Amino acid sequence: MKARQCPLAETLIISGAHSVGGNTETLVQHVQQNAGPSAEILVLREKRIQHCNGCRTCERTGSCVIDDDMQGIYPLLEHTPSVVLVTPLYFLSVSSVMKQFVDRCQVLYARRYIHKTLIDDAARRGIVIAQGATENQGDFAGISLIARSFFYSIGIRSIRPLFLTDVDKRGDINLIASLDEQLRIILQR
Ligand SMILES: Cc1cc2nc3c(=O)[nH]c(=O)nc-3n(C[C@H](O)[C@H](O)[C@H](O)COP(=O)(O)O)c2cc1C
């Protein structure tokens, strides 16, 4: 899956997939098909994204000192109308590549809460979609909290979740008969 980046895309789909051809990757394809023509995919594992080193420089300057692919991603996170997180459930959390990405958004938190250059935009919306082996919706609580914190940091207050249970073996995601219908509902503006 090739990721393209366009600041004018209506929807940015952020893939936390680790496994090539796994359930998350298939889910991302379904999300793109149901999100309309102006949807771009950002595949995190294909990007150069270092972990946040906790230096707190962003709190003083409003900028991140780490010169990697996040620098090109920040403007997309600040301006794209719809931002969609797609992740597997790994140890009751988002995938590690997605957690690393979320931590790097501390600079956007700093811009919003300290420097006040990033303000909430009621017209923007966030969607979090996760899948995992569990039968229990409650096992997605960690992902729900991380998504809330992430979306608040990038100025999005309106958040819709979709958590898909009983997805484990490769291809299980395609056994959910109502998948596209559920995606259409959650993705509609
Ligand atoms: C490292 C790892 C951790 C996992 N942790 C959980 C978990 O905490 N709860 C759960 O229900 N399933 C867990 N699973 C199962 C995955 O959520 C499930 O197999 C999912 O469909 C994998 O998506 P993928 O094919 O995109 O990797 C885990 C799988 C892996 C590889």
C-alpha cells in the first residue's frame, strides 16, 4: 500500500499496522474505499518516526527538535478535516508504531495548550477504528483514552469510535459481514 500525502485531502487515514497483509492493513483498505475519493493513507511503519525523547523543548518553543518525517506530518494533523486512526489491539493498547507517533504529537499539545496557536475546530472530526481478538468491547478502553488524548491535542473534539471484536487470524476481518456498512456510517460527515 503506497501512502501519499496531500494537505488538501478531506480525510487522513493513519495506519498503525505492523503486519503486512494482516487484519489492520485489510481494514485500512476498507476504510479508504468507504471514505470517499479524497482520502489519503499514512502508513506509519513506512515512515521515519523516532520516539519522543521527552526533552520538553516543544513546551518552550512550539517546535519539535527531531528532524524526521513527523515534520511533514504535523501540518496534515493540524488541518485535515477528518483524521482516522486505524490500529490493531496489541496488549490492550494501540500498536507500538502508533503509540510512538502519538507521543510525538506532544508538540501539538504544546501549541494548543501553552502557545495557543492551535485552536479547536468544531468542523473537524476524529475517528478511531480498532480490531482485535477479544470478545470484550471493554478491552478497547485503553485505545479509546489514547485516541481522546491524541485528538484533543490536535484540536479535534468530535470523536467517533468503532471497535471490532473476534478478529484474530489473518483474514478474520473479512468475516464481518456488516463491515462496510459500519464504516460508511462512522465515516459519513
Ligand atoms: C503483539 C500482539 C499483542 C496482542 N494483544 C492482544 C490483546 O491485548 N487483546 C486481544 O484481544 N488481542 C490481542 N492480539 C491479537 C490481535 O489483536 C489480532 O490478532 C489482530 O487481528 C491482529 O491484527 P494484525 O493482523 O493487523 O496484526 C495481539 C496480537 C499481537 C501480535
